[in-house]
Amino acid sequence: MIKEAIGFGATVEEAKEKAIADLNASDFEDIQFEVVSMPKKKVLGIFGGCQAQVRAYVEIPEKNKKPAKVKKANEKAQPKKSEKAVKVVAAEKAVQPKPVPVYSEAVDAQSIDADSPAGKAVAYIKTIISSLNCGEVSIKVASRENGSLILLDGDDLNVIIGRRGETLDAIQYLASLAANNGGGHYKISLNIGNYREKREETLTKLAKRMAEQALKSGKCRTLEPMNPYERRIIHTAVQQIEGVASSSFGEGAERRVVIAPEGVEMRPMRRNGGKGRGGNNRRNTVSKVSSQAPAREPKKDTDIPLYGKIN
């Protein structure tokens, strides 16, 4: 069984995010993407143009159906359930959480087959650790279907985490490429201690705090630029708060989340405008200086040489 969703956006990345949000799949599921159409710019900013269209889908294993029981001839017909009772049972089944794939118990990386995807990822991570002179680091691997979680433990590993986990995310991405060098889609997750859990908790608290400020002020709140994984945590936290909504704006590394009360137009705050940022203050200074300038007779075009400097 395949569950799918279509997302549209100004860029392929934005379309992917919307497709993932509509798909409502967990982080542990193997989400596949298909770019249906690339974005096209409008001719002269008016004619034609279209948004990017991305299809996100995930395979859900079907449960084995039990054979229907054959009623005996002498079995009395059971009274039919009322329509209301059937709806209640269906609603209870609908709210049941989906089974999330669980990682196996973490084992030492030396026991992993070097030719396996997890073994290739571990080998690549070891080369980076040795290049950074991080000292002695223990590596353990927890596996699940079509993915592995690599756990690092040691002293002075802050250099691997980097600023807000940027270096850790980069190493995880490169390790995934090494794992899938022979083809396939094997997901690699990299964690140091419980950094990922602490970061997710911090981002969830940030989302709630910004949502409260947006509701109190009735205005948008723009967050700092984040990667897709962190933006998804913010969107998930905001969805659980009534009265607010969130969306992503920007391109590439400058893409950020905007939180606003429902019904308010979402737009990111301009970083080069406003008081104290060279916006209104600059205009006020210019008008003030021009108003205080001494009156003088304007220059004539004949007073300026043919190739002279024009002030």
C-alpha cells in the first residue's frame, strides 16, 4: 500500500516540505520523492510561469487479512450494529498511532560488516574523526529496516557538533552518501550523546514561546534560518497550538520559519528595515539634513564644464 501527497511551491525544496506536511508521516518512515514539474518563471513577470510540483510517497506494509469465518446454518443471525456504533469504532481505529520502526540494541561498530551500508558510513566517519584529532571516540551502531543510527561518545566532540549542529548535520549527510554509494536509499542518522533530543526540546520550547508572542501581539514572528529537519520540528510544534500557523520563507541557507496568528498575512521581517536597522532612521536623518541645509541658488547647466564632474 502506498500513501502519497502532492506539494506545490516556488522552489522544489518548498514543495517537498508541503508534501511532507500533507503526508503526515513519521521521521522514521522511508519517504520517497518524485519531482513532477520544475518551477518556471513568468515571462516579463506577468505571463505564464508555474510552481514546482513534488510527489512524496511512502510504502505501508499491508497486514495479513484473516480469512472470513463461514457462518453455520444453525447459527443465529446477530443483530446489526447501529450506524452510530460503527462510526465510533471507526473513529477509535483512526486515532490509533502508527507503528514506528524501532532500532535494535546498539552494538560496537567493529562488529558491523565493512561492506554493508552502515559499515561504509562508519568507515567514512572514522576518517573525519581522525582528521579532526578528536582523540579516542567510541562508535556504536543501532540498526533497523533500511537505516541505522550511529552513536558517538567521547571527550571534546564539540568540534563535530559545530554551531547549532551544522557540522553534525553535514557529516550525517556525507555519511549517508557514503552508505548509498552502491545505490539504494539507506538512511543514516548520527547523534552524539543526546544532542538531538536536547536540540529538539529547545526548538519545541522556542516554537511555543514565539507562538505565544504572536498571539499576544497579533503580529508575525520570524525565526532564525534553520535546516529542513529543524524547520519541521517547529512546524510540528506549532500545529499543536490553537490559533497560530507557520510557514517557511527564503531560499537555501537563509530559509526561515514565520509564525503568525491565524488570519494574519504571513511575511518575513525585513532584516534591513525598521528602526535601529538603517530604515526609518536613515530617512529621517536625510530629511533633517536637507531641511537644515542653507538656501543657495541652484547651479545652471551652463556653469558645469562639458566633461566636468556632476555632483
